[in-house]
Amino acid sequence: MAPRSTSTGTSEARERLLRTASELFYREGIHSVGVDRIIGEAGVTRATFYRHFPGKEDLVEAYLGVEDANIRGAFAAAEASGAEPKQLVGLVIEGLADDVARHHTRGCPFINAAAEYPDAASGVRRAVAGHREWFRSELESVLTAAEVEDPVGAAGQLVLLRDAAMVGGYLDGWERVRPAFTAAAVRAAGVEG
């Protein structure tokens, strides 16, 4: 009999559901993908789906949780590099650019989800807001450590630049947008070389 859990103790079926939903939600949109399709493509039963996710919105929140964990991991890796604070700012900017190029060629999953869930009190919108607050705060911390003149203002600009870069990369092609994003982000962060 095949094992039912992964090496980390999570359910293989849950991971398959989450992986399948994440790919479909990002590629096609959340509301355009039904639970039956996710169940079918993940190769699980309806009972298995509902054992792991009481409803579709719970699955959407888990999908956003994975996206959030991925970017938190990228920040942690940059911080663990031992780079000096100003170098770390550059690593973060390059990491954001690399993330858009490799993983987010169809825009920001958080902005996309927010567009499909207009109720700010929904669990999905709370997950989006939580991620954005963490992201802004993390940028502020990195910029403060680098002794940037206005870390709060610079972090706000970097959040907007990343949002714009993800949309621009999707619409205009990342190869065209990346140089503009990187140059603007370096200027906004006040770490021009």
C-alpha cells in the first residue's frame, strides 16, 4: 500500500489538491475553476477534498498561504546570506525580480485573488491583507537596517513597484519590464551604486 503522508507528515492527497488548485487558480483564475475539476485533476475523492478543505474558500486561503510561505522563504534565504544591509537590499530587489520572472508571469496571485473576492471581510481578503502587511513590514526592516533615509516611504514605493512589475511583466513581457523595475526599485530604496 502506498504511503498516505509525505516526509513532513502532511497528507499526500492534501498536497496534491493544493498543488493542483494552485496551478489552476494562478493560470485560469479562482472562480473559473470548480471543485470538481480540482478533485478530478488531483485524483482524489470528493470526501478526501472535504476532509482537508471544508470549502473552496479554505482551499484558496491555503493556496495563498503557500504563496506567502514562498516569498517569506526567499526573504529568509536572502537574510541568511550574511550580506551587509545595503547589499541585502540589492539581493531583495534581485530576488523579487527573479520571482516575477520564474514564478509569477501572470501577475500577482494576491492581487488576482483580491480582484475575485471583493468583500474585504472574507478570509481570502484577510489573507491578502496579512501578506501585504508582512511584505511591507519586512521591506521596512531591511531598509531600516540599511539606513535608508525614509524606510517607510521607500518600502511603500517598493510594494507599488512590485505590484506594477507583476502586472507589467504579464502584459508587456518580463524581459521588457525587468530593467525598468530594477532601476526604479534601486532608486526608491536609495541604494544606487
